[in-house]
Amino acid sequence: MSTEQFQPITYKKTPVERFNELLQQELQETAMPTEHISPDWLGFASAALRSSSPMSLGLSPAQFKELFTACHEAKKLTLLDFSTLANNLESKSANDLGYNMNTYFEVLLSGAKAVEQWNEIVNGIRERVQKQVAQELVDAKEKKSVVPLTTIGQA
């Protein structure tokens, strides 16, 4: 067997994969507004992280450390950080965190405005990314349909 038989396969992303890639990038780069995130909520989110592992959150140890640090420096939270913290916190029970039920309910409900704000921001980002991917598809289709003038009339 010669190496000529093994040609690299070029993989083109589907529109869904491209959308997910761009959305993930936006969520990683966009800061989460912190006016609705209380210190109590951050404390609970930190406690929830301490009872989690990087693998349970789908993170590398380095990413987990960055998230833990961001949790203590709220101004550095990205949209992705916030969603990871909120989902992780909601996956823990009051018992897991060592809090009584009243305190647990108070803190979970205190994060509701921040979650609502996150949803509004992310919905806007989703719409913008959908339009971008749609435009990329249109541009790619137009590029394929353009026949260079140098090839017209050549046999």
C-alpha cells in the first residue's frame, strides 16, 4: 500500500455545528452583567462547585479552576461561566450544600433575575448567530454558482 491511497478527508461543518461553535464562542467571550447576582448566590455557587468535580461539569481541571476563580471575582464571569454555575447550583440539594431549606430557597430565588437576564442576552446572541450562519450559507452558495469568466467558452 502506498501513502497515496490515504488522502486526508476534509470535513465541512454542518450549519448546526457552525451555529454551536459560534454560540459557544460568544458565550465564552461575553461578560455576564452582575447587577442581579447577589453575594449570597455567589457563595452558594462556590459551595456547589466545591461539591462537584471537573468531569461532572464537562470541564478540564484548568477550566474548573478558572470557573472557581471567576466565581469569586463576579466581574469576570462570562455568560458561559454563569450558566455553568447556575446549572450546577440547581443540580445540588440543600442537603448537598449543608443549608436549611429556607436559606436554600431564598438563594435559588435570588438568582432568578440573573437567570432571566441571561436568557434575554443569550436569545439575542442566538438570533444574531443564526443570521450569521444563514448569511454564510447564502454567501457560500453564491460563491459556488459564480462561474469565472476565464472558463466560459473553453472546451
